[in-house]
Amino acid sequence: MMSRTVSSWILSSARNSIVLQQKGRLYSICIPNRQKTKWKLVFSKRRLYPSASCSLDNVFSLKKAFRHTSTEEEQFSFQLSPSQINDILRAGELSHKILDLNSKNTNSVLRFESNQLASNTPIEDRRSAATCLQTRGMMFGVFDGHAGSACAQAVSERLLHYIAVSLMSRQALEEIELAVECMKPVMPILQLHKHPNDVEYREITSQYFENLRVYWQHLLDLDIEPGFSLEEAMVSAFKRLDSDISLEVQAPQENELMRNLALQVAFSGATACVAHVDGVHLHVANAGDCRAILGVREEDGTWSTLPLTRDHNAFDEFEIRRLKREHPRSEEKTLFVNDRLLGILMPSRAFGDVQLKWSKELQHSVLGNSCDAESLNIYQYVPPNYHTPPYLTAEPEVTYHKLRGKDKFLIIASDGLWEMLSNEQVVKLVAGHLTELNEQKPQLAFEKPVNLGYMHNLLLQRKNRGIASLDQNIATHLIRHAIGDNEYGEVDQEKLAAMLTLPEDLARMYRDDITVTVVYFNSETIENYYRNNE
């Protein structure tokens, strides 16, 4: 339980910090105890959009109304009312129920719920969800940015389109190409499901579309029949988008806005986890340390977890062996330093981060020809033992799973959630939330006549169980427990308030950005598939 003494300790430890500023980065030494010194690397905040027409600073502005901007403030309080806590936690909620207009092909996705909570300002995580219009299926993505939000923003806007194009038939691609050539309207590829605060940078959309067009022209030139498998499509889309991000910053740009954005996207980074659901077929493509798991209800009523991804980092033996195969034996001891790739980056797969992919000469050439790099806090930095790039890749690991009736939900989240809760804890929370929601549903039929006394007692029981304050959005429920749980797995309101009011210069030391998407499956549709295909 977090007492006021603990809250005061958090604040005093921050005010005793020593901050050293170097080129584009802040190195903070937090000294809560003079005998123990802990280093914390915090990348400087990079503004994603130079133009004032579209800034991320206004995203989730409701949360910032209760959040301190600095530990140097004179009037400092960790206290929030329950309604203020709910306003902060629920600001980024997104829910969508799937409407089946085609009774012959009932969707295996029943609904999905999502939410985000910022630690960085602005938040560096992004999310995407879409229904495929030219192919079948739905896609859900979570993207965890680092060193700024630029790369995660670009990937969240573009990656699902690259996957959708990779899955389209040759005939569909030819029809789209013909429409573009004749300057006719192009049929939509995706129906996006977005939160009102989800940012889209419209001024750069035309360039993104042109590069997507170059990609589908490339697919037409390949003349592959019958086309990519779903796994091949996801791998191709990930790799092609990362290549485009790298090439866009090397190409000459007359527009200053586009040039600056290309620099920021390429020199920041993002991990990505994308799920594609088509009937009983589930594919998950992962590059980095976002994570996807299934919640499975066994025949005896107990719940279990089924991991669908591996965290690509220094703690994964497969990743260590992969990198050792790709680099000389003389570099084996320097590939991971202090559990980071080359001592710099936690994930070993990511979009962007060209400073871990390009040669030293290419970095020098691109940054030397850009007069705006320094103003954008972008500097050439070559880590020690940088001999045989690339050290980082955006190639995903794709997992296939055939859905069963007992597979009830899919959870995709950035590492901010998994740092706080285990796979088992997350599934237990979702399962418990489902049970509580079922109890909350009104009973419309009774075995015997109902009088006012019976109804009064029923309402009192619900009030005592706290049903009225239950989060309707499961992602909010998970975030609440992730940052507010005590050692008994119960939400401590004082701890929750303290974690939500941590100032911007301190919050990242205690929690990361958290993005969660939970997809509920239609068990009846899945079971009907097996009955009809026995």
C-alpha cells in the first residue's frame, strides 16, 4: 500500500536528482539514497510535427489537467478524486462491436476494446484497428515508439495498408493501378476504426500513398500467382515499410516539412505487433517487445494463457543466437551490453532506428546534408563496436494459430503493460471482468413475481459489490490494475492517484506508456465452423 510517506519519498527523491544534459539526451542520476546511485537514460522530447497545424501535444489533454509538469512545482499533491481518476484513465477508450451484415459469413470477432495511458509527453505508443475491404479479415496493431513518437506514428498509419495490399489479388491491384492512372477514385482498402484523438498527419498522406503505389507496382511486376500466403504478406509488408522509411530520408525533399518528418521518423524507432483474424485463422506478426497472448477457457472452467509472441531482446536465447549468426564471432561479446543491443536499445527488432542499420558513412552523409538535424535534436551517434551493420531488423516473427471454441479473447499490448503484470495476471483480470459484467446485466425474467422489496435488495447487493463503478472497457480495467495494484492484487486508490499525477520529468522512471487492445471472439461462429467442416 502506498502511504503518504511513500508519496513524499517519490517527490523528494526526484527533487534530489542530478540532471546532466548532453546532445539530444538527458542523463538523470536519481539519488534517493546517497549510498545508492541509479542511472536513468531519458531521450529528449522530440516534437513530431514542426507545423502548428497538427500537434500531438493536445492528445489526451484531459489527463494533463491533473498532471504536474515538473517536480520543482511549489504546490504539489498526489491526491485525485475517484471521478478525476476515472476521467484520466478513460480518456483514450475505444470500443467497437462488429455488426454482421452478411449472415453467411459471420465474423469470428465479436468486438474489441482498447485504451492508452501516457507516461511520456506526448505519448509515444500508437494503435490501429481496421476491417479489410478488398480481402477478408480484421487487423489490430500496437506500436511502441522510442526516442520520440514519429516512427510509431508513421508505422501506425501505414503498416496495415502495406499488409492489405500484400494480400490483394493481381486483378484487384491492376484495378487500383488503372484507377490511379486514369485519375479516378480508388476503391478503399481498409475501414479504419479510430479514436477521435488518434492523430493523422494529412499533409504527408500524398507521399505515403505514392510510396504505397510503388509497392503494389512492385508486386505486379513480381507476377506471383496465386499471390503471397498470409505469413509471407505480413513479412513482406513489415520489411518493405521499413525500407521505405529508410529511403524516404535519403531522397531529396523540396518541402521542409516532409524533410523534417522523414528525419524524425527514420532516427526514432518503433516496435510493432499486428494480428490478422480471418474466420478461425489467426496470424500474429511481431517485431520487438510488444506482446500478444490468448485467453483460453478450459473444459473444467479454469483459464490458461497461450503466448503468441516472443519478446525480441537480450533475454531471448533465439534472438541472441540469430544475431550471433549474422555477425562475426569477434563481436559476440559486444552485441549485447548491459542487456541492450550494442548497449543502446532494449528491443532487437524495430522499425526506424537507422543509426543501428546504416553504415557510418551513410549516416554522416544524410545528417551532413540536413541543415535542420540539430534543431530537431538529431545527432550522429556511433556506438562502440559498430563494425558490421545492420544490427537491427524490422523483419517480424509470424505465428499462426487456428482458433478453437475455447479461445475467448486476444490481448495485444505494449511492454508498458507487461512490465507491470504477467501473462497469467492479465488473463485472470480479463476473465474476472467478463464474469462481473455478466453479473451486471439486468435480469429481465424471474421465476416468481417481483415486488419492490426484492428489487430494492437486488440494487443494494449490486451497490455493495461496487458494480456501478466497474470499468466497462476491459483495457481501462487492465491499465487501472497495472499501475494501481498493491501486493495483494487489489487496486490501491492512493497509489493509483500518485502514479497518475507523477510529473513529466519523473513519470517515466516508474511506468512506461501503456497501450492495450483486447479482441473478443465469437465462440458460436468458431464452433459452427468445425461443425460444418467435420
